[in-house]
Amino acid sequence: MHWRWRWCCCTWTTLAILLGEGCRGHDRAVRHGAEEFVLAPAGTSRDAAADVAERVRQAVADHGWSSVSPDLRVTASLGVAGATEAADPQALLTQTDKRLCAAKLAGRSRVVAAG
């Protein structure tokens, strides 16, 4: 159990760092739920946010995870929605979550920003 806890802490900490590196000073990145993060890039179009999401996805894929555990491979699936697509913050999270699910169903390690 101790090893698993250490692995989880290392993995989540590394993911948070990679996500933070994709942010600008006024963006917000927070852990949301058990296995998800929310990145709110202020004043950014959906297309620009999708570009940020792709950079984060690629950074996760390229990271040297073997320092945590040999043969470990971590992927990131991301859903992107723009503030103009929803009437309120909860609806925006719902739209983003639908796209996250679509990214996972499409084979993981993907960004879905439309649909």
C-alpha cells in the first residue's frame, strides 16, 4: 500500500507540474474530482484553449515516467469547451466533461474541442 500511495503522489504531483507549466500567470489549474484537473485559461478562445490542451497532452506523453516506475506510461485525454458555449459554469463543466468522455472513447491521449 505504501508503494502505491507513493506512486500516486508522484504521478499526481508530476501531472500538476506539467499542467501548471502549460498555464499563464492568470490561468487557473485545479484538481477536480479523483482523476481530473480543470484548466481555466482566462480570456482565451476555444481554439487557443485547444492548443494549450494539446501542449499539455503532448507534455504528459513525452514525460520520462520511468523515474516513477519502470515501463509506466501515462496519457492525458482532454475535453475543451469555450465560455460562450454554456449559460453558466456548471453547464460549461458539463460540456467539457462530455468532450473528455469523447476523447477517452476515441482511444485516449486525445483532445476533443468540438462536438
